[in-house]
Amino acid sequence: MVVVGIIPARYGSSRFPGKPLASINGISMIERVYKGALEAESLDDIRVATDDVRIAKACKNFGANVEMTRPDHPTGSDRIAEAIAKISCDIVVNIQGDEPLIEGHVIDAAVNSLIQTPEAEVSTVAHVANVDDLQDPDRVKVVTNHKNLALYFSRAEIPFTRVPTEEMHKNRLQHVGLYAYRRSFLLDYVRFHPSALEKIESLEQLRILENGFNIVVARIHNWSSCPVDSPKDIVKVEKILLEKQTPYEDPRIAATLENVETP
């Protein structure tokens, strides 16, 4: 079973141009995503798919393999499909380039869930939603059945809590934009026409459900998603890194600290 991870990255963004190269404590977001993906035990190869020479140059500088793609792809899935068309593998993982806190075990959970669920063509991950994010349309929610197959994804709060119960919290899941596809399905999927619910919610994964295919959802514990949708999210990520007491990664800062005398 050969598994390849692809990180789609484009420079143009209406809300945050140049987002993949945005600095987070001295390290670009795309490099943080790449380093997080390197921790995954399930990946045999990792590549960045981009149409921008600035992103390609930055990625090559920190050692990533790059696949240059067309600039007119409407979604990251389409960009990945172009990149994977010339790569032999069984499973391809769409590792979102705006998840700078991604960790290897999250990717492994998606891959393992797909391998263990033959009735699904796609897998993704979710974790219990933060109460503060339930009303945020940029934080997508998902509900599943007893087999952990997705029933629906929405930018709205789902399930709606009409009668509060002790069980409700664990069923309010925030979706993490990471997908593992069976390679053959991905190449077919990008040829599907955008679906009605997909257009309403602006969520391309709904195209999969509307066409009758299954997405299995792996539940993640002890990790939370913090995607970067706008510059203000950079501040959130840097705060999380500080709270986790992440060591200084910029060698210039580290060198300065080494020369500081403690009382």
C-alpha cells in the first residue's frame, strides 16, 4: 500500500494573498505544514503542489519536493489530481497548506481509517468542537452515523441543540480539512459537476456525499485544528505555540538566548 501526501499551495487568495509564505514565529506556514507531515508514519512520500514560483523556491529551500501545476484549478483537490496523475500510489492525502499545527498522528488516523473502511472512498478527521467556534462559519462542523461515516458537513452549528443533554458535547464535531482518497476515486471525483449543496455551503466534500459515496471520519483526541483563513489567525496560532511552550525555532533567536546570562 503506497501512500503519498500532497500539500496544495497557491499564492493568490482573496482574503490572504501569499498565505503559504506567511511567517509564523519566523518560519513560513508551508514549511510548518511540511514538517508536521514529515512526522506521519503512514506516508511514503510528501510533495507540495503549487503554480507559483515563489512558493516553489521557498519549498525547495527547506528540502521539499515540488510538483508544478496549472494556475486555473478551482479547488485544492483539482490541483492534487493533476499532481498525482503522474505518481503511482494507492492512497493520496490532501494535507491542507493552511494547517500549520498539523501533526503526523492526525494524518495517520485518516489513512488508517480509510484502509480499515472498505466501503468508504475517502476519509477525513474531526475533533470535539470548541464552544467558541460553533457559530464561526469558517469552522466547518460534521455529523456522523454509528459507523463513523459522514452524514453531513455544514458551516452552521450541527446538530442543533433543542434539548441540552450530557451527550451533546461529544457529538458536536469540528471538521479538519484533511482528506485521504483512494487514488482512482480522486481522479474520477474531480470530473463530477459541482453539486447543489456544495454550492450553497461552499464545501466541496458535499459533492462526494451527494453523489452517493462514503466519507469515513476519524475522531482525533488531544489535538485541535487552527486553520489560517486570514491574517488574524496567525496571531491565534502563535499564541497556541507559546502556550505549548514550543522551543524557539528561529536559530537567530536561539543563538541570542544562549548568550543570555541567567541570575
